[in-house]
Amino acid sequence: MNVWRRRLSGALAIVVAVAGVVVVRTLTFEPPVASAAPVPLAPAPRIDVEAAARHLAEAVRIRTVSHQDAAANDPREWDRLHAWLQATYPAAHAAMTRTVVAGHTLIYTWPGRDPARPPFILMAHQDVVPVTPGTERDWHHPPFDGVIADGAVWGRGSIDDKGSLVALFEGLEALATQGFVPRRTLIVVSGHDEEAGGSGAAAAAQWLRDRGVHAEFALDEGLAVVSDLPLVSQPVAMIGVGEKGYATLKVTAPAAGGHSSAPPPETGVETLARAVLAIADHDFPPEFRGPAADMLRELAPHAGFGVRLAVANEWLFRPLLVRQMAATPVGAASLHTTIAPTMLRGSPKENVLPQDATAWINYRIAPQDTAAGVLERARQATRALDVRLEWEGGVAYDPSPVSSSRSDAFRLIATLASDGGMLPVAPGLVTATTDSRHMAGIATDVYRFQPIVLSLAAAAMIHGTDERLTVDNLRRMCEFYARLVATAAR
């Protein structure tokens, strides 16, 4: 009996000790970004928001559409946009030098007074995605009419990404008009084909590399201020510190072909189906690490005691955190490399056996993985099957490096994004791809943030129907870029 009492007392002592550690860690938990002091900001120049809205509407009417087949693009539309930028923002163009690479990608340089200080890079792309044929009638206003109505500018590209491009130039024009001269150099990179692979941004990066440019930071589109993040009860400024890699795996099952009335024991389509299922079943487990984990760490103090307790004691609750974050497709995507079979091709006729069957599997590669590792994992999954594996187009992008959330540049962006410290700020992972990935190695840190407030539901209109930017968000963007430049370059 005494032995059992001693054991019970020992167990209770352990429980009490663990509980004490958990409580102390919870009460003393302090996320690193939240504790950083805001940066003193330069005042915003006066921005004529009504004029900015008219300018964005005009830009929307210029159809710089990047089609899947580049032969369908109309290069004259990009020429129109370039001429429009020069005519609409004369002071900015007088202050900066302009270089064109890869046909239509723009590089602007506003020289600083102190060449010893590292420059910084701001980015916004020119092209937009097509409108899905047959959905035009679903829009409240025609997608390329650039209508201003109900407090918003409507049209394809109003958010992605002509809103950023116009707001950036509105801010630059206001600064140039008032005689602002930067102390350090600003570089603006505007890719012409971000929606079709970003060869323009790659050319711009090479142009900068050839000239020995090394910037303190680069800022492009990516995340935003999310108004209704489930974890918290207030808007949160989400700043992308990294983005996933991108690759599409082409899986081909060779076959003899022939008439469907006399099929072999296993057709090419069956082999292909087994291969796709094997690859999809050999998935990447979710992990609580990287930008997604850092995001939750930053938001924990704003999410209630239970979340704070779990995050402050990851050593005990990590499996629970993974399960909770992976409960939705969006949350799960932030924790691991995703595998998405998207396209299939077999026979052109239902009674013909194909000579080969092909599937395409799209990967978004998490920071902890590489394209080479992804390919090897697929090979291991299909080693018993007669299939060929290759990257579509021979191209696969590794995930970007993860940028610092403790740098001066991050603090500056965070101060502006959070309305001077009024909103919580968290680093995050961009699960899509942006032109900014090409700036790795040119800029010490690369950030991805669009200064707009958007609900999770409203984000569906990007690349979708009824894309529109509210005039209030346009004002926020213009002031953000103007104050960013005025503060970073002073």
C-alpha cells in the first residue's frame, strides 16, 4: 500500500510540476514581432483619391491579358499601358530613369543622394488573367469597362495587380511633385507576365544582378490585412515572409494502344490511375514549423487563453496544433507540400486504347522541402509501375528563402500595415507564386504584402467574378506606398 501511495504521490507531483510549467510559460509568453517598437513614419503627401480611382479605371480598360497560350496576347496593350503611365505620371517619370527588358517589363530607378546606402525594390505587375469565357454576364459591370460604382473600381486587375501599380505611381507622383529627393535609391520593377510564369521579372532580376545591385529589401504583392481571420476578433496584417515553390509533374504511362474490344490485362489508363493514386497517397505530413507556425505564435495573444496556452507550450501540444491548423484546406496548405492532380489525357475516342496516358500533378512546395525531394518521393511511390516522371516544361521552382520578421524593413512594413501599431501583425506563408521570388539573392529580405483590407470571402473575387477594389482600399494603398518610400528613403 505504501508503494502505491508513493507512486501516486510521485505522479501527482509530476502533474503539478508540468501544470506549473505550462501556466508559467503561458503567462510569460511574448511573441517576438509583437514586441518590436513601431517605426516613426514620414507624413503622407496629399493624395487625390478621386483622381486615383479614375486612373485605376483607365488602367483596367487596357487589356494586358496574359493567356495560357502567349500567342493570344496582344503586345499593343502593353505598349498602351506604358504610354499611359508616362502620360499620367509625368513628375515620377521625370525623377526616375526607365529601362525596358524582356519586351515589356519595366525597371525604374530613382537615384538616391547617398550611393553608399543599399537601395530597396518595390514591385507590381502589369498583366491580368483572362475572364473565363461565358462568365462575363455574371459580372455586375463588364470586366474591362473600368466602372466606378458603389464605392469601388470594378474590373479585371483592379486588385491583382493594377491596383498596386497605380497606387504605387500615385504615391511616387505625389512625392516627386512636392520635390522629394530620396536619400537612398528606389528601384521599381513591374513585370509584364507574372500571370504566365514571370519571365519578365526573371529578366529584371538578371539586369539588376549584372549591375551588382544588392537591395536591403523587396516588396511585392502577396498577403493583406485579413478582416475576419477565424483565430482573432479583429483585422490582422499578414505579411508574407516566404512563398511556396511551384512545379507540375507530368506522369506518362506508355501503352501499346489498339482497339478497346480486346484490351490487355492492364491498360495505360489503369497504370496511370494507379500511379496518380500512389503519388497522392504518398503525401507530405503537415508540420508545425516555418512561417505558418510563426504566424500562430504571433497571433496567440489575440486568440484567447486556450490558443495561447497551446502555442506557449508547443513541446506538449504540437500534435493538437497541427490537427487544428490542418482542419481546413487553407490551413493544411500552410503546413506541408500539397499534391493536386489537375489534368488527365488519354485516348481521343472512347473505343480506342491510347498509346500513352498522361496526368499532370501540381505541387506547391513548402519551405522545408525541395523540388528534387518532391520528384524523388514521386519516384519512390511509383517505382513498381511503368511510368515516366518529368517536370512539365522542365521547370520546377524551389520555395523561396524565408525572410526575417525582425529586420528594420519588416518593422517598417509592419508599422504601415498595422496603421501605426493599431492592428496585430503576423508573418505568413504565400501559397501562390509571385514575381518577387526572382529577387532572392538580390534583396536581403523579400516581403509580400498588399496594403488592402479584405475578408476571406472577398478574396475569391481575385481571378474570379466581380473583381473590384474599394476606393477606401485604394486610398490606403496610395498612402502606404507614399509613406513607405518617404520613410525608407529618408
